[in-house]
Amino acid sequence: MIINHPLLGPRDASEFTYLGDASLIDRPDWQDENAADAFYEYGYLRDNPAGKHQELWFHEAGDRSWLVVTRDTTTHEIFKVELARDVARARGRSK
Amino acid sequence: MTQNNRLSGGQIDRNTTVNFRFDNRSYTAHPGDTLASALLANDVRLIGRSFKYHRPRGLLTAGSEEPNGIVELRTGARKEPNTRATTIEMFDGLEANSQNRWPSLKFDALAVNDLFSNFLSAGFYYKTFMWPAAFWEKVYEPIIRRAAGLGSLSMEADPDEYDKGFRHCDLLIIGAGPSGLMAALTAGRAGADVILADEDFKLGGRLNSETFSVGDQNASDWAAQAVAELSAMPNVRLMTRTTVIGAFDHGIYGAVERTGDHLATLPVGKPRQILWRIYTKKALLCAGATERPIAFENNDRPGIIMASALRTYANRFAVTASQRVAIFTNNDDGHRTAADLHAKGVHISAVIDVREDAPTNYDYEVLSGAQVIDTKGRLGLTFVEVALPDGSTRTLDCGALGVSGGWNPNVHLTCHQRGRPVWNEDLDAFVPGSNLPVGLSVAGAANGVMSTHGALQSGANSAAEALELTNALPELPAAEDAPVSQKPFWYVEGCKRAWLDQQNDVTVKDVKLSYQEGFRSVEHLKRYTTLGMATDQGKTSNISALAIMAEVAGKSIPETGTTIFRPPYTPVPIATFAGRMKGQEFHPTRLTPSHYWAKERGAVFVEVGNWLRAQWFPLPGETHWRESVDREVRQTRASVGVCDCTTLGKIDVQGTDAAAFLNRVYANGFAKLAVGKTRYGLMLREDGMVMDDGTAARLAEDHFVVTTTTANAVSVYRHMEFVRQCLFPDMDVQLISTTEAWAQYAVAGPNSRKLLQKIVDPEFDISNETFPFMACGNVTVCGGLRARLFRISFSGELAFEIAVPSRYGDAMMRHLMAQGEEFDVTPYGTEALGVMRIEKGHAAGSELNGTTTALNLGMGKMVSKKKDSIGSTLSEREALNEPDVLKLVGIKPVSPEEKITAGGHLMNTDGPVDAAHDQGYVTSAVYSPILNSNIGLGLLKNGSDRMGEKMRLVSPLTNLTVDVEIVSAHFVDPEGERLRA
Amino acid sequence: MRYSGFRVIKEALTGHKGWKPVWRDPEPKAHYDIIVIGGGGHGLATAHYLSKVYGQRNVAVVEKGWIGGGNVGRNTTIVRSNYMLDGNEPFYEFSMKLWEGLEQDLNYNAMMSQRGIINLFHTDGQRDAYTRRGNAMILNGADAELLDADQVRKEHPYLNFDDARFPIKGGLVQRRAGTARHDAVAWGFARSADSHGVDIIQNCEVTGLRIENGKCLGVETSKGFIGANKVGCAVAGNSGRVMGMAGMRLPIESHVLQAFVSEGLKPVLPSVITFGAGHFYVSQSDKGGLVFGGDIDGYNTYAQRGNLPVVEDVCEGGVALMPMIGRARLLRMWGGVMDMSMDGSPIIDRTSVEGLYFNGGWCYGGFKATPASGHCFAHLLAKDEPHPTATAYRLDRFRTGRMIDEKGVGNQPNLH
Amino acid sequence: MHDLVAITALSGAEPRVDAVGGVTCTEYPGVAIASVAARLGQEAAARKALSNLIGAPAPDVGQLAGETVKAFWASPDQWMIEAPFGTHEDIADQVKAAVGGTASVTEQTDGWTRFDLKGEHIPAVLELMCMLDLRKIDSGSASRCAIHHIGCFVLCRSPELFSIYGPRSSAGSLHHAIITAMRSAL
């Protein structure tokens, strides 16, 4: 596969390390009263869609950016590649 | 032996004669031959034996689709089993042998299977060999396995080298026949960046096999001229002897270039083959088509060959399979072969054409509406029996029969991403479907365009479309544009032992049986009969079998199914995929800066990840590793020892939020750590298990140096970047690895300070008062070299770690040894390190096994609940906090000399010894020269409350049972007085 | 129809006229007691044990394509019970015992061949871990042996002992392990289930689960609605898809595992071999092909194909371990979609929906588990309680912290 | 001055030099390196300080710039600075002085081993080692990539001069990869 890195352009997927569903960005609040359940779902349950999937890739052999790749899990077509840091901020993560 | 089947003309170098051997007989040939054409030239028709019935086999084709003519090429360590004679380029001294026969090719004992073929019908083995149960391994299977397989491996390491390479292009053209060449000319002249790859050693495809003309030249000359023009273009790369084996995601193609297979011996340093990963914007498949056979009784005899192959042998290689040839065809193309052979003086016994209206305007006999109903000749064809329309039969005397059943487009690569071909009524064949790999288009015969003119035209058009060219297309040379004229005809009515898959011996009868037993989908058919599973991947058999299945089912072929293809297009040596990554180069080797010093000292090394670390340093006279290790431990604890700990991961953490960041990634607190101090850090995974541990030294308010275990350096860095970029993107923190920049040495033992005081420059006071336990800081050594000093201890002794720039590591180690002489300093390796950390009760790799929590390791209290940190919440799950969870304990044999085995399980002293009564297990075990006893660490149910308890350590795997006592994990200096001294 | 050597001879002499279809091709009934979704190895095995052992006769297996076309038809055929953890080893040993009597139980030769498996180790740490595992196997009544380097060399002289980057220090052996003819396993279970009255309905895709006030009433399919008292889902890589129809999110990701076979070769490998310093495991089939594989591609996918980097990684491991296979040719590559769970261990359990049961999370270990998985799932479906050897395979274990993590890599499926 | 003697990554007293078919591969220890990572919110200031230091605009993604002191892009808002070792052994302090509080600076000098490839047809060698699209690589480009599983930087100083930076500990394996590729391609 080829991942079109937002900064570096097309790079072979073998330069990257895969983590999983981009929902791993949405880490629950540790002080929430349902934190135990929230962290269980965050850590263990997945949509695992057959179709569009937002997922985290780390450019291990490249610029060390974490990327959010939107990819179809049935065709492998890639629709969008973003810097995970931007996505995280857009999803309201800060410090 | 003379080449008495050699004809005139051809594209071989007759001025040079080379010698080769087949089954230990010498023959001659010419450069430009393949082994197949050379064997035919020398009148050798019998080349191998089939898989199941060991039927005599000759050549069926002239290309890479060959199922029958497979041999063991070369000898010794370079022996290549199952090599297609049709793709072996002739070289002087070539040596090949037939395979899957015993005692000889002509007299093969297992040919007896053929007599019992009725009992060996498709899938028969699923229905028997079941009683008694034990007999399968003992009796039946050994017999089957002995008969299994075709060629044999040399069992020696492959001595050749292989490379991998990476190329990028705008347009990859796969196949250099008429459509491929025309596409390349079109794209090349337009200035596009083009790669043209073809599996053959001579570009031109069918153009080299035909006698018709292209423009005002004969076909092969036109091809040669096109190739000449292309090779002069800087923007076009020609890759001959290069098979594109697969279409992978996003326009990546795998290609195998055979750079050395046509040479008797490889030049030094040159690879035998190169695996290319070709990154393309667009790709164009011009792979041509494969002629398909017709099934008839005994259609598998040596001498029965595809008609188009006979034409290739005659026109390109100037060879005929026999001086007397008959043709069996259902289409006009078969007649071309007759005409070409006739023109070269070969006797045409007759053309048997199943069509009543067969063209007859030729000067040899054509039997219209006739069919071949049987053949004769044990080791090679002698006669064919023909049924004439009037019901009479006729026997034709011939040594070769050319068979033409029409053409199948080579759609293989269009299926590699699950695309399915579609049925074309006009061609009675599958053509590429709509669901092609992204960026791939298809031209020429591969796309069902069967005439030469059509191929040239679609090549030009497809290239232009792929590249969105606007300029005018090049003018096409005139070429034949004959329409396809054929009558669908798959097999001769009533035939039984009519071969479809000639290598695996799958016949029409087997397909019918498969249907009868309910194996009716193509997938079931293939799996049940093994059709198409042979080394030729069913290139000549799949479609015919499908047609027969359709007929039995009374369905159309497309209703019955389609056959799709997976990579590789043709089989590829496993070594080609491995490339240079083998032997010592399998993984990179990482060496510490003082590696060569350690080698001088005679150190024994051990692999730790990709690192090589000194395991121990034997002295003259030490005969057993234990002697060395015990000495290193004693000397270190008695005075001072030095250990190379460069391999520990080091991560530079800077930024105004550096402390806050570490507070998140470590379970314990870091906010309040003072500058100039170091702290042990416990890192959890989000699931609450311990991920890694190390130390974090605060060099400044906004600057930490973090260490990780050697094994986890990479994953911890990745994890920290995840936390930084994905979880807390607005923290001001910057990370970078400095593992390699610093050579770091643990200096441990009561005299470690004294030794370092001779190294560290005097202006730096490292006394216990100013540089106490867990202190850290920048210093200079040896008269001004910048260095870092940490007062941390893994051994439990008074200890420091000193780091200098890597290029000085070797010198620093030598310096430490020299300056340490007065203290009887010793270098120590990973074994002594392990002994001392176990004596001290420090958890390490075997305890941090990914399934242990902080609580398991006796560090539950370190997980701060006053802050958010990775893993803290999920570490609170009930099952991880039950009263009897495993706890880290020390283990001592009741009698000290008794051995303790890591991996042994702990059982109560009485009661059964089985899994149900398992109490825990031993994680680490060593001999402690300090305690003069074997000791170990282990994880024991509710272990912290079981100190002093006697238990049984059992290791049935190593036949060991030992009475042990559960003790504190801190065997040495539990109060930690030494390391604070 | 009973299979036997005599039958084969009789048919041979009478033109093979008597062979009947191995399973019927029935139209679905309106209602079944139990419907098993998925005509793969586990689904068909479940049907076999439901009908033969648990006396359930009104059972259907619905399969969207042709039976045996999923992972049971695209794996590396390895059978073993060399697990370490309490939750796993008894189950896999139970499976091993079922394998040992499978031909006789099914009257179908699945060619279970107990030629053994050796897991090589290359470091002291690996040796200790294998020692712990081997002991666990023996303590659970399975067989295990620990070989040192010399003993390994005696049994496998062709391995790389001269020029290895990671020298072989020994291996953990299970002699009773081996391989089986994967397609035959599916066909054998299908034939037996069919003979006990189970309807095997091919080309019948489940398009929905009919659930009313918390109870599952049956399945919507491409052949219409089929009612059932109980529905069991055994669809491996498609678990997410099917259970998603019930609105469930699972502790599972779908990943592709590639497998490879070489051209047919005269016998060279006596047993199954796994490399401890790279991603490579291999055995040799009765036809002579080297059947080998390695690691999953590593990204979520439902496509039954992989990419080059993993092909290369596997072959690098192969040549590093046994340099004599270098000139053997890779003939075919294919991919299977794995239901990778969050701890690398499977799930056989009820669900939050009454009457809906789940069997999945097999990762790439599903083939060896086929008989026990079918047996235990049948037990759960028939008796509504877990089989004694499968009590740990609960859906809620991740919530309570009772993970069964053999590899110790935690909640990241592509690392298991 | 201290009395410790440095050795090269290939453990020689002198740099290793190999020549194959018109291309020379030279081990190059004479370089000092430091990393510069802009502090959050100070990216612009850091770039400015950086460009003052190298006498050229801070290099953009995949670029190399500068005179005696050069910088090349490594990661978002992070650069590697290279300078002659003889005059810049304390490069980290020098760079820190130049960027002040706008960026974090880390000494990297001995984290890396450098091999310089000089001569014609270097792309033919590189295409057997890394996946870079060499058509897009020209003077002044700097790319990170994997060579035989080793993470490296490939710098193109001119079509006839490339520098390959790899982790110092893997110098032997990297050197082997380069030399075998040279023998194979040239």
C-alpha cells in the first residue's frame, strides 16, 4: 500500500507501524464517574467496519508523525490522510 | 547426437554451437534456443513424468504456461527442481535432469499407478486409509509421501545472491508483444517515464513466432526495430527477462528480473535475480493470450503440443517436434501452424478441423468435421486415430500433433485484487472484467483483441488514454487483421481418460465424478480434483475444466463460475523474496562502541534484540561459563566492576511541559522531581499491564533524559510519540532518541566512586554528600570531555553510570580498565548483571512479560491515584486486584545446591501436581556466588503473604522436582545500605 | 453411504456410478431449532456435534458462499495443543483428542498426520518461556519435550546451524501435533452433519438478524427469513459484520493473514517447524508442497489478499532458518481474514441478546481448534451452559480483567 | 584537552574508503550533529533563529540548506544541524546559544554514522537499497527512509555526491548493504 503523507507525499506503507482505530485518540476522562466502563470500551471495543475506517499509522521509518488514515477495509482505497496531531486538536484534545 | 529436427531460418545464432546435457547425455544447441527447443531439435520428446499416474510427458507449450516439460536444472547446491524447459535460456554447459521417475525416465516403476488409475479416482484418499487409526502415520501416509512431490531440493544452502530494488514510473507496460511495444512507442515518444517489462529474453512476444509482416518488414524485424528505438529513449526503461508477478495495492507491482539465470556462472557480486517493487501511476497489461487445448482420449502423449507452440518452435527456434505433424483444431489459427510448418518442409499428415466448413484451400489434406478420438505411442506419439464425419475412422501416422482449441486472454493480473473476468461469447473465453486494480488497463490479446493490427491499435490507444495524451497517435504499421473464426469445442464426445491438468493427472472423468459427488463450484472442483494446483497454476487447464463442468451441469460457463488467479503470475524462488536478508544479514547487527574492545578481551557475546552484548569475559583457565560469571559478580560486589549498558534506550525529553508529560506516561509521579535528581519510572500500557521501566534524570527544569529497557526502546519511543501527538497535542514537549549518541557504562561496587574520582575531572565533586544516591548531572572527564554521570544502581551496590560520546566509548572503557587496575576492576557481562539484579530482586524482562501488573510486581503503591496516567484506570479492574493475584517472590531451594529452573511451576508441598493446583511459576533463576545458593524470582498466588512457606518446584519437562522456600525477592542488602554508601 | 477401501474398489470396478453427493443441497425450512451462521470449519463442526453428540436434529447451517471457502479452506493446516495458559491449554488439548479420533468419528479421511511440531528458541529468555509453557502442557495432560541445539540438529540437520544471525538454542516439541487436510475437514464435518439431518444451505447470505424485545427470532437471508429458537454465529473474519447487525461492538478486529505454498517437492520436512527469531512457520503437505506463513499484514481489512512487504518478511525468515529452500519456488499466495481478538484468545459465549450466541476471536489459531470449537459451541447452544473446557472464553473478560494473553502484548489485536 | 582517542563507527582509527566501478563510499566521521525542535508556539521564532545560524532560510520539508553549518528537515518543526566536527564538537551548546528558548536542542553527533557516495550512477546503487522516488531527488533534498531495515537519512548534495546517515551502532550492516549494492549495480 501507499500512504500519501500530508507532508512527505506518497510513501510505502511498510515504512509505517499500524496501531488501530483512530478512536484511540478519544481517551476518556479519568475522573468521569463512568471512567471504568469508558476506559473498557475505549480499550477493547471496536467498530471494525467493513468499509471506511479511520486508523492510526506511525511513520516509523520516516518523520515520526502519527497519521490518521481514512481507508476502505474492503478495497484498501485511501480517501484521506491527516496528521494525527491536527485531528486530535480538532477533536478537542489539548493537555 | 545431431540436431536432426532443426529447420531453416529462425532467430538463433547458428554460428555458435553450445553443448548441454540432459539425463547425462550430451547434445548441441545454439544461443537463442531454450532447453525445450534444443531438446526438440535433438528429437527428444520424452522429458518427464506426470504427478499421479507417472504417465510419460513431453512438451505441451513453448512458454511459461508449460505444465509438462519440467526438469531439475543445474546440479549440486544450484539444483533447481520443477524448472520449465520452455523458459530455460540455453547456455554452454547447461545440465538438466528429468524428475519424478525411478529408476529411469523410460522405465518408471510407479507408472504402475496408471494401471490402477480406476482405483485412484479423484479424492479416493478421503474415503479410505482410515482403519486402523494408527496406520495412517505408520503405513499409508509414508507410502503416499514417498510418491509425493516432483523435483527434489539439493538440501544445500543456496549459494547465489539476490537483490531487491525499487523503481517508480508513470506507466508500467507488462508484456512486449505487438500491443506492448506499440504502447511503449506511443508513451515513450510522448516523453512519458515508461518501464516496459517482458518475461522473455527476446522482446516481441508473438511477433517473434509468426511469419506474417508488420508494415513492410517481417514481424520479428519490426519488433527488433521498435526495441531499438525504445532503448535509445532516456525516458524508457526496458526490462527483459522480467516477469511482473503481481498487482498489489495502490499501483505497486512486483517484478522478478532474472539477471543471472541465462549465465553458466554469475560474475562476482552480481545477483541471480532481482525482486523489483515498481511504483506506478498507471499500468498497462499487454500479456497476450494463451492457446488452450482440446480434451480427447490419451491427449497427453509426448509429441502432442499446442499448435501455436509448434509455430513458435518452427519460426523462432527453427525446430520441429517431428518430421511428420498433424494438426487438430477448431479454428483458423491452427491452419497457420500447418502452413508455416509445410512452408519449412515438414510433412503435414493432415489438419483435423472439427468444423464442417473448415478452410481447405491449402496444399495439404484437411479433414473437415473430423475429430481425434485416440492416440498411440507409449513414450511418444506414433499414430492418431481420427473419426470422420461419415462415421468412418482413419489412422494418421505422425510424431507430433498440434492442438488448437482457441485462445484465452491472459487476464491473471486483473484478478489479483479479486477482480473477476467476464465471459465473451465471440471468443468463447474470459476477458478482463470491469473491476480492475486501480490504475491498470488492458490492451491487445489480453483484452480479447486477437489480431495483430488490433493489438497495435489498442496498445497505442490504451497508452494514450492511460497517460491522457493529447497529441496525435503514432501511425500504425499495416498488419494482419483476421477475425477470430472458431467453433467452441472443448472435448471429444465420449472421451474418458482425456487430460485437462496434465501435470496433476486430472481428466474429464474426474471432473464428472466431482460433479456427481456434489463438488460443483469451481473452488470445490479445484480442491477436490487438485485441478490447476500444479506448478503451471492451471494456465492451460482451468477454462476447459470449467467448460466441461458447465456441460455436465447443463449450465452456461459464466453461470457455472469463473476462475480467478492469485499472485505470483509464475512461481518465484523463495530466495528472491528474501533478497540479501539472510545468514548474518537477516537482521542488522547493532554493536556498542566498546564491542571491539570486548572482543579483544575474548568476551562471549549474546544477541539482545539486534544488539550483540558481552555475556561474560572468560579469563585464561576458566573452563565453564559459571566460573567467569561467579568471578565477575564476586569481584564487583567486593571491589568494582564495569558493564557496558549503552544498549539501554535513551530518550531526550524537553519542553516546558516535560515533567507534566512524564507524569502521564509514568504511573508514578515526576512533577516534583528536583533538577539534578533521577527517579525510577514505572510505565504501564493503557490496559494496566507493566509496559516498561527505566529511569528519568532531570538535567534541567525543562529537560529530562529517560532510559528504557534495551528490548523496548523502539516501542516506548513510539508510545511516547503517540501520547504526545494524539493524546496531549498541546503539551510543549519534544522527544528524540539519543540511544546511539552516548556510550554508557555502569561502574558498580564499593570502589566505584574511587575509580570514577580518577576519571571525572576534579572540579566535579562526586562524594556521597554532594552526589548522593539518585543524583545526576553533566560533568567532564579525562581532562575536559563532556560526559553525563548518574548515580543509579541495578546491582544493588554503590554504583554510577557514566556516559560519554560514542566515538570515545572504546577509549573510555580502556581507560576505566587501566585506572581500575589498582582496585582489581573487572568488566562484567549480561550474565553477571542478571545474577546481581536477581540477588537484589529487581524485576526485568522475564518479570515484565506483558501480563504482569504493578501489583504483581510488588509496586502497586507506585501507581499514583492523585493524577491521570496511562493504564491507571484499567489497572483497577476486579480480577487484577483479587486477594490471590500473583506476587513477585524470592525462591530458595531448601538444599542450596539444588537447581532451580526458570519456567518451573510452584505447587503446594502436598496435594496433586497438576494444572488445577498450580500456584505460580519461576520467572528467573541463577546461582548466587554471594549466597552460595541457587536462587530465583517467581510469581506466586498471594505470594507476599506466603514468606517462609515451603513449596514444591516442579518442572516435568526437565524432570525436576525441588523443595523450595518462599522468601523475600531482596536477597542482598534488603535495606539498601550499600547503594547509599 | 459408508466410505471404505472396499467401497472404493467396488466403485472402481463398477465405473464409480454409486458415489452420491457428499451433502444434500436443500432449500431452507421456515423454522429451525438452531441455526448456525457460517459454513466454515467451526460452523460445520458445530452442526456435526449438535446433531451427533447433542441429539439436535432440526438444525441448519447457512453459508453465504460455498462451504469451506473461508479460513478452513485457506490456512496452513497446523494442529497442535501447545498453549501455556489455564484458559487455553485444556481446550486445545480437548481439541487434539478430538482430532485423534476424527477420521473414525466422521468416516472421512481428513489425513490428520501427527508428525509433530517444533517451536525453536534462540535466547535464554525464550527457553525459559517455553519451559514454562511445556510444563503447563504436561500439567494439563498434553505431551511436550524440550530439545537442546544438538538434539534439534539431529532431527533437523538442514536448519541453519552454521551462519545464523540468531543461532538455534533448542526447541519445544509436541509429538502429537501435526497437520490435517484442511478442505477434507470441512467436507467431512459437512457430510456427517448432513447425514444426521442437518440442512446445509449454501449461497444463502445472512442480511440481518430479526431481534424483537431483546430476543433473536431468526435470520434474514438472501433466501428469505428463516426462523430459529437459537442462532449461533461462527463467521470468523466476518464477526464484526454479522454481530454488527445486532448492534454489537466486539473486542475484535479483522486482519488478513497470508499463507503460501511452494511447488511440489520430494519430502524434506519431517514435521511442522516454527522460527523463533522471525515470522516463519512451515510444514510439507502430502503432495510435497511447502506450506508456510508468517505474521499478519497488520492493518484492519476484510480483503482476502495481502501485500508484498509481508511476503518478503516471511521468505526472509524462511531462508534465514533453512537456506536450502532458497531455490524452491513459491507457487501460490492467498489471504484469510482473521478475527483478531484483544487478547489473542477466542470467545464462545452467550450475548446480550437472548437466543443469540457468538463463537469467534480465533485469530489465526482457528483451524486446530475446529473440533473443540464445534463441540463446545454445540454444548453451549444445546445446554445453554459453557463446556467445561471453554469456561474462560467469556465476552466480559476484558471488562473484569480476566484476559487470556499468551503473548503478553495486551489490547492490540495485530500484535497477537 | 582530554586524552581519549576516538574511533570511527566501523571501529577504525581512520575512515573506511571503498571504491567500486567509479563510485567511492567514504566513512565520514568529521561531522558534528545536533537536533533542533521548535518549542510549542515558537515555531516561527525557532525558524528565524535557525536561519540566522545557517545563513539560509530554515529548510522546508525534505530539504537541506546552509553553508558551513547546514540544517536538514527531520520531522515537523524539527531539524538536524550538521557542521564540521573539528570546529563544532560542542555543536549542541553552539546551537542552543543560537536558538535560545525557542527550541529544544539535543546533541546527536555520535548517534549517527555517515557514508558519502561520490561518482556517477549513484541512483543505480540507491534503487537497490531504498524506496525513495529517485526521480524527485535532486541537490538539496534530504529524506528519511529504511535501508535493509535500518532507518537512515539520504542527503543529495549534488547528483554526484550523496550522504547516507544511519544509526552508529548499525554502521557495519549499513556499510555491507551499501557495498553489496555498489557491487551489484555498478
